[in-house]
Amino acid sequence: MNITKEQIDDLNAVVKVAITKEDYQDKVDSILSDYRKQANVPGFRKGHVPMGLIKKQYGKAVLVDEVNKLLQDNLNKYLTEEKLDVLGNPLPKQQDNFDWDNEELAFEFELGLAPDFEVPLKTKKPITHYKIVADDKMVNEQVERIQKQYGKLISKDAVEKDNEVSGTFKNEEAEIDNKATLELDKIKSKKALDALKGKKVGDVVTLKSKGLFKEDYLLSSVFGVSQEKAADLDVEATFTIEEINEREPATLDQELFDKLFGKDEVKSEKDLKQRIKDDSEKQFEQQSDQKLLNDITEYFIENTKFELPSEFLTKWIQTTGENPLTEEEANEEYEKSEKGLRYQLIEGKVIKDNDIQLQFDELKEFAKGFIKSQMAQFGQLNPQEEELDNIAARVLGNQDEVKRLSEQLMSQKLITLYKEKVNLKTKEVTYENFVKEVYG
């Protein structure tokens, strides 16, 4: 077997593979011999069918199969040994007068080659790195939420300002029949507030859905409908009052602090506010880092210039899917995928140039950290190391989870690298302003 490469240009090449009879004949003869032993042909005893008949019936199919295996194995080996960085897969060239009966078989494959380019990490233009801070307003609101959540309910005879009123919403036409609790401080409609105030258990009030709450998302859970339906909901519903309560805020004392954070972790209101600030800003850092990664990604895509073997890639897209595409469809698919392909190449170049690697031990520790944070959300603050090891082993036994966690860990490593190397400017903002500035 002989394999040679013809370089068309920097991004395209043709690999030629010449296969002689000696490369495959022994294997073909061995398979046909096995077929002969097992063949059941009328008029012949099992194992005594003439080889000529076996060759006539199966020879061509076995030959084609074995040659294709040889091609695949040796072509992949050649690409690896020659260190050819290819895009997509080799595409066989159409050969009009190909004859499987020839002593020597010649095949040609088109290759799309990855471009050669550099990714300077020291960007010309500084990229904004947001530092999101929890301001006093946010911290105080969180303290109020905690006091409310852990406060005591006191039954009331009639609805007063800031009460919690439980009951059932009904509207037959809109298929609403849902038990819910209204917090009066979250109601926006003055007409609704006026209608509720002074009412008692058993009273029925008619409330309009549109403009009922300060936050629109509340309508879905209160009326028991999907967010999509709630977005366009404009109906009147009856609300039958079943319970009226005033929530007395919890006292900020050691008993509450211990319940929230563990014994003596927080010892004063000042400590509580600092803990809320620290925990919030740690969560905000994840959002800030994701924004930074997105912005650097966009910068690199826009500012790292290189050509792609677009004609080859379009042809590859057209011919290698489950269903062949038209040329127009393939062009559309290529346009959709080009940006993603460019970043894959850029990311791969950054990873290679900076020797970023993922080791199994650090992936395991990363998985354990993720599991620990998940358990903390359900009140398990101090899981045993053995328990974490066992859960991590199960998680890492799932290839989809390994892929997902590996991608997250690699993103984390890239963010660390970018913070060290990229030209950044830090901008300190509150979370409210971050949301306005980033998401509009």
C-alpha cells in the first residue's frame, strides 16, 4: 500500500491511496474459506461447495468490505503520523472508470486543512470585567425576606395592609381553579387592594389579572397557569377568602442565626449582613465570569482573522449527514455553523498554546465541589468525604456528565487564563445595574 499527499493550497489537499492485491488477498481468501465451511447450497454437502461458486456469490462483496476497512484504518493512521490537522472527514473523490477487478486499486480523498493562525491574548481593546457588589439596599431586602420567611403567622379577622390572604381563584372560561396566597405588599393594582381591604373569611372578591402584581411572573403561580398563558391573560377571576394572616417578622437573634448558618457561625446582625453580602457576591462572580467569557469569545471571533476551506466544508456538510442536502441547504448550514467552528479552532489554539490540560483527579474534585453545593441547597452543609467520593464516582460513570463537567472545568480554566493575560478593565456595579447594562 502506498499513500501520498498532494498539497492544493494552504487549506486543501488530496491524499492518494494505492492498494495492491497483496494488501488484501490473504484476508479475503480467509473469509471466503470460512463462508465455504458454513454455506448451505442446494446440491452440495455443507463444507463442500466449490470455491468458485463461493467467490462468484460473495467474492466482490468481501473484497469491497475488506478494502474499505484497509482504507479507513490506514488513512486514519497516515493522518495521525503526518500530524495533519483536518477539518471534518476525508471526502472520497468520484472516479468515473473505477474497476474493482484491477490488480491495483487507486483511491483519492479530499482533505480540508485547519488554518495556521495566532491568538494574541493581550487584546488591543480593553474588555470590561464586571465586579458585581451587593449594595446596602439588596442586603437589607434580603434580611427582610429572611425575617418574613422565618416569621410567625398571626390570624386576623379582616384584611389589613401587608397581610397574607389565602383563598381560591376561579374563572371557568379561562379554566382557572387554584388555591393560592396573596401577599398584599406585592400587589400593584390599587383597585385590587381597595377591594381586598376589610374583607373577611368567606367573602368573595373579583380581581382583574392584568396589572395585578408588581412582578408579572407572580401571576402564573397564583392563577395556576403556564408563564406563556399568564403573559397574555386579561380576565376577571373570583377570589374566595379562606384565611387571613399577618406575618410577624422573626427576631434577629442567635437561635435564627444558628438555624440559618450553623452554630455560632453568625453572632450579630452585622455578621448576618456581611455573610449575606459575601455569599451574594460569590454567586454574582459566576455571572460576571460567564459574561467575561462570552465577551472575550466574541472579541476573538471578530478579531482573529483566518481563512477556512469553505468549499470543502460545504461539500462535507452536503454529503455526510443522514440525508443528503442540496447545495443551497448546505450553504445555509455552513453559514450557520461557521462562527461556532471558528471559535472551536480559536479555543483549541488557546488551549494548545497555553498547555491547558484536564486531569482526572481535578475533574473529580470539581465534581465533588459541584455536588457539595447542590447538597447545601437542601440543607446538607457538611457531607462526609466518603459520601462525596461515592456520589462523584457515580456521576463520573456517566459519559454525558463527564462531558458536561469537563466543559465547565475547561471554561473555568480559560477564565483564569484570560484574567491573567487579557487586557481587562474592571467596572464595579450593583446587581440591578449589571442586569440593566448587560440584558437591557
